[in-house]
Amino acid sequence: MLSKTQIRFLKSEAHHLHPIVMIGTNGLSDAVQKEINLALDSHELVKIKLGQLPDEEQAAIIEDICRIQQAEFVQKIGHIAVIYRSNPEKKRYSLPK
């Protein structure tokens, strides 16, 4: 679980990032999950574009991604979600305490 300070830090780090994965009308397919996993392994902090889905569906997709990928939800702005998962082998971000 991320603290408020860690979330604030990750939000500032994610500000300049562009979405790496885009989820379309097919939703969370296995191929999309693999792409998210690869992105989290290499980048730790990723933006995911959720497409033109209703807010309830977006929230369900974010919840599924975090559960399946064992990742932390950072924020959602519009149709973009920011997700974080630490990679102990390739540490890119040193989170504040």
C-alpha cells in the first residue's frame, strides 16, 4: 500500500509520461495484460489509456489490472490511469518513506 507521500511523488514522476498501453473496445484481453506486465517490468510506472468507456467500466478495469498485475493504483485523470509496480531487479524509482 502506497502512502500519500509516495502517491504524490509518483504523480509528479508520471506527469511527463505518455500512455504506453491503450485499452480499446475489446477490454482486458490476454494480449493487453501481457503488454501491461511487460510495461510494468521495464518502466515500473506506466500510464494506460482506457478509451471511451463509462467511468464504472474504467474503474472495474483499473481494479482488475491492479489485482492481476499486483500493482498499485496511483491516479486517474480523464481516460488515463497511472499504475505502479516496483521491480526489485531494475529499480527506477526510489520512493520516499
